[in-house]
Amino acid sequence: MIRPATPADAPALTAVWRRAVQATHHFLTPEAIDAIEVDVSAWLNSGDPNLWAYERDGAPIAFLGLNDDELAALFVDPGQHRSGVGRSLVAHALARGARRLSVNEDNPGARAFYERLGFHDVGRAETDDAGGPYPLILMAIGADPA
């Protein structure tokens, strides 16, 4: 079930984020993960109305963040990878107008996932959204929104 995330979900969703990053973001050091987690946890605790949780058996196992027409974040517990959870969250994002996203260049699995769902490359950024040294591939679905 997809539902709005609440600050009460933040501890569980932060743990989902950490497990997902450790499983897929091999380019990040443990220290970088710890530093980024501070900002992620604050965001998940913020009550942002554009955060959505995917709940199964009463517990959140994934989340989605939207920012206007951007799919800003999608993290699925690694134990749920390839179960349709990510695909369901992307469909939810598309239904709410998301048409673009960015994915870490050094995360080829995520890039391939989005390509399978119809996204294509439209650009590249040398740094991540926080200015970190992690290049991003900019992707869009449908016509190029740029």
C-alpha cells in the first residue's frame, strides 16, 4: 500500500535508505553514507507532503520523494528488490506528474531500472544535488522537459 509518509515513519524509512544505499551505492564510503544520512533523516522527519511510503504488513519498506515534476528519491529495502515495489512507486510518481529524475552515474542498476520503465538520458551533472563529487545522469520520460 502506498500512503503519505509521516514523521513517525522516519526511523524505519531512514533504515530502509541506509540498507538500500549500502546495497547499491558502492561508490560511497561509510563516512559519506553517515554524513548523507543526517540530511536524509531530517528530510524524512520534516513532514514533507511530497514523501510517500510503501507499506507492507504494517511496516514501511520503501519510499518515494517528489519535487514538482521530479522523482527526487526512490529507495526500496534490498530484501524487496525485484518484487514490484519500485515499479509501483514509479507508477505512483508518474500519476502525480513526475517526468524527470537524476540517478548516480555510478549506480548502473538504478539507471537500468529506470530505462526499463521508459526513462532516457537527457543530460549529465558533474556533482550531486548537494554539490558532492558524485556525477548524476539526468533522465526523463516522454518528451525532454528541459
